[in-house]
Amino acid sequence: MRSSASGPLLKAALWDMDGTIVDTEPYWIEAERALVEAHGGRWSHEQALQLVGQSLVFSAGILQEAGVKMERREIIDTLTGHVLSQVRKSVPWRPGARELLDELHNAGIRCVLVTMSEAPLAREIVASLPKPYFEFLVTGDTVSQGKPHPEAYLTAVELLQQQDPELGHHHCVALEDSAPGAAAAVASGVVTVAIPHILPLPDDPRRTTWDTLEGRAVADLEELVALRHEFPDATFGSAAVATARSNAGHVRG
């Protein structure tokens, strides 16, 4: 869906990484458990789930509370090193992510990686892709406040605006799998799509929820951005999108 007067309404896709592009959460949980147990503690699956989508600094603090007697920086380096070694053996791609990335690239839609993982791991994942899909990376070690704070997404939009001053938040779609990530994207003002993975997400009328990226196309993202453009004050949960589309005459046969 495009505007002939002002060019494409969808100008950029902002991608979370862990859980959205790659299924690295099991690697992180494995690393957390090994670290806690090495310090004489126990790490349950429920405790691990509390860290999904959180910043590494926050996660390191929780691991300290669980008995890990290391500085936060050392904890972050240990966890990242484990995940990096696993990724180098096998990159566990999420369904539909690479296909949608490729279609966006071919359509000339700018893509940015917005992840709380640090640069070495993010670069490893990006290097595993067949094309230079991402214009730049915003990583956890380049922001002062991690998700659910919107700083990472606000930073991404500001960097995109350096090349396109007319680009606004409403021209961007964020793709996220976790509650902290989706909250960060929504708070930044970009159009947000949640694709729950490890944990279910509560309903939120400010975003759209998809079960999977498999079978999704650029046209689906363009439609969401066009609806935000037409109804800037509306909320856009799944039910709201259906209603807005119906009211606007966009129902597909």
C-alpha cells in the first residue's frame, strides 16, 4: 500500500533479533543455568523466562541475586561467549524471518537490527545471512537504557532520519517477540507487530499480534503502516486492525 503523493508509507523495518529472527533463547537459558549452578545455586525454567527480552545488564543483576559471585560485566561476557559459541555451530532461524527480510531488501525497504544482545553476537548473526539486509545495528552495548525503555528504537529512528529527514515514526514497523521488546517499540511510537515465541503476550490494543512470520509479506506491513497513516489516533491490536480495515473498505476477499 503506497501513497503516490509522498512515496512509500513503509520506509523501514526495525527487527528484534533473539526470538524474532533467531531462536537463541535456549542458548541463553542454558548459559544462565550453567553459570548459576557453577556458583552453587539452582536456576529454574521459570526464573529463566523472567529474563526473556530483558537487557543483559538487568539479567546480570538477577543472576547476581541468584548467587553468581561475579561482576555484571563478567556475567555478560560469560553468557554472550556461550551463546556465540553455540551460534557458530548452528544458527536456529525463526520461521519466515529470512524470507521476509529478503522481500523487504528486494523492495528497497530499509532494515535495522534493534537488539539487546551486544555487537559481537549481533554481527555473528548478521554475517550468517546471505545478503547485507541491515543498514546498521543498534545493540545493547550502544544504549544506556535497555528494553522495555524505548531508547534503542528511538535511536534507530534518529539514525534513519540522518539519511531521510522526512522519515517519521509512523513510517517504521518494529517486529518483536517479547513483552519488554514490544513495550519498547510501542513506547517509541513506531508501528509494532508482536510475534510471541517463548512466552505468550498479553493483549495490547496499541500493537498487532501475529502467530508467525511464516507467509507474511511486505504488503502486510505496508497495510499496517497505511492504517496508522489513515487513523493516527486509533489503536491497532488485531481486532482493531480488522475493524479499521473493514471501515476503510480494505477487506480482502
